[in-house]
Amino acid sequence: MRAMLLSLTRFATTSTLALAAGFVGWGLWVHYEQKPWTRDGRVRADVVAVAPDVSGLVSNVLVSDNQLVHKGDVLFRIDRERFTLALRQAEAVVSGRAAALEVATKDLGRYRALDAKNNIAISKQQLDAAVSTQAQAKAAYEQALADRDLARLNLERSVVRAPVNGPMTNFDLRPGAYVSAGKGVAALIDEDSLHVEGYFEETKLPMIGIGDEAVVHLMGETGDLHGHVEGIAGGVEDRERSPGVSLLANVNPTFSWVRLAQRIPVRIVLDRTPDKTRLVAGRTATVVINPAKEGKPVFSLFSMLN
């Protein structure tokens, strides 16, 4: 009797282990073969190169490296004295051009009045000269107005503000440094554009559709992030082809016997991000896509292991 119980116990144990192994094997097969997934994922975001619109010496720096800023916050100021003087000079030119325009307008009006009412002979040449003088004075006045507005804009642009929300990165600007117009001085990560880019093998593309659910696991984190597919890249670089000297296609004549599947970027938008999760651009991620046509909950192997 004891031997029979021992045999039954051994059989039950072996059967349980076999079923467990089968279940794990089935899960692995579904995960690796049927589910579109990739370990080659990255957290990405739009990077704004912070660059001044005018050149000059930096007078004040109001932020530090890795500081979180909001759109419209002042990042640093460029010395305003030169731009203030330029604005005053432009305003003085406007005043002078306005006076010249007023004189030319009055002269033109006087010539026309003499010619029309007092029957005083005014040569056509004199009248045309007065018209031309008034037109030139008006054009000069409008040019002075444009120069004044440009000087005022340069004065406003001497204060550099954050164009988007996000953290400053690689920012080491200090007062006294000279900055040039259009030359970036720091990188600003647009936190509103944070997303995950999964690089899937082209053999998995038929199983991926716009709007499909996605599970993202960041390396070093314990939980998963959930999102959906927003878009699939329309093209990738062909490294086997380049333009030749004669502008004809220069195709690599060698062929590798082992052909790896091309990686296609798939953009994943996160539905919600936990407060404790740090979405740092460049972090490594594993992405699993749950095709909508299956209508089943996402099977995430790393969720089971965690």
C-alpha cells in the first residue's frame, strides 16, 4: 500500500512538473513567436536647442543644469544696454523722418492749392518734384518705423525664454559669456513629447496596427507602462545604396549570406506614467504589442517574472 501511494505521489509530481513546463513553454512560445515584441526600445523626446536670437554678453543666468522649466520662463538675459541705445537711436530717426514727411506733405498741398485756386502757373515739373519728394519722405518714414520695430524686437529678444516645458540638459552658461545669434547653448527636453520608440523586426510588422495596445518595461523599473501605437515609420535608411559620382545608384555588390531582419521604428504613446517613473530620454525599454484583432489581454512575460 505504501509503495502504491509512493508511486502515485511520484506520478502526480511528475505530471505537475510536466504541466508546469508545458505551460511555461507555451507562454514562451506565444511571447516570442506570436506577440510582436522587442527589447530594442528607447524613450525618446523632442530636443530643443536653446539659442539666442541676438548676439551679446550674458548678464544674468536664472536656471541651472537639469532644472525643470516651464514654457515662458526666463532662462538668461543678454546685456540690454546696446539694444536700448539702438532703440533710442531708431526712435530719433523716426522723429526726424516724421518731421521731413510733414514738411513734404505741406509743400505738396501748397503747390496743389496754388495751381487749383489762385490761378498761379505751377509747372508740371515742380508739381511732379513735390509729389516725388513727398513719396520719398513717406517711404523713408516707413523704413524708420520698421527699423524702430526691429530695434524694439531685438531688445525684447535679449531675454531668452523657454519655448517648451521640460528639463535643461548640458547647460553650463555663465554670466560674462558671449553668445552668438542662432548658436545653441543648451538642450531643452520637451517633456510633453516624451514617448517610446520600439524598433521591431520587419517580420513582425503585419501583426502591428495603429491603436494597438502596448506594454513597456523600462530597464531598472519593477512595473510596466501602458500605451498604444501611434505610428509606424514610413521609411528607414538603405545602407546598401548611396549616390555615386555620376549621380547613379551605387549599390554594394557584396551580399551577406546571413540576412538579418530590418528594424522598423514604431512610435508608442504612453497613456499614463506613474509619478515615481523617471522618463529619461535614451532609457532602454522592452516593448510588447497586443494586436487589437486578438481582443485578449496583453501577455507580458516580464510582468510574470517580476
